[in-house]
Amino acid sequence: MDIFTNYFIMEKGKKITYAEVVKKLELVLEKIENPDLPLSEVEDEVKKAIDLIKICKEELNGYEKDFNKLVKE
């Protein structure tokens, strides 16, 4: 993970929730949808979105593994 991703995982000394990451992703998407946003800023926002999506995928994969363990028991 890069520094940006770590920033979102740890915020004010605590891990932020999946819902908080999704909310941040929604804010990034709102910025990207703004037609007045300069292309250079769109690129930065897309990179943020990619990092946030990675966090979401990791969290969901963890839940999937836990669920599969429960189903096998």
C-alpha cells in the first residue's frame, strides 16, 4: 500500500470504517463528475478513487474469508 492509502486507513490514530471509506469515495466521485475540474485534478482524484476502492476490496475480501469459514463449519 502507498502512503495515500495508509492515510485513509489510519485517521486520527484509529482505523476508519468501511462506511467512512465509501463516503470518501463518494466525495471523490462528486469532484470527478464536476465538468469544471481541471484535468490535472481529475487525474489526482482518480488516483484517490483507485486507492479507496483497493481498501474496500481488501475489507470485503476479509469478510468473504470469514463467511466462507463459517459456512464450512
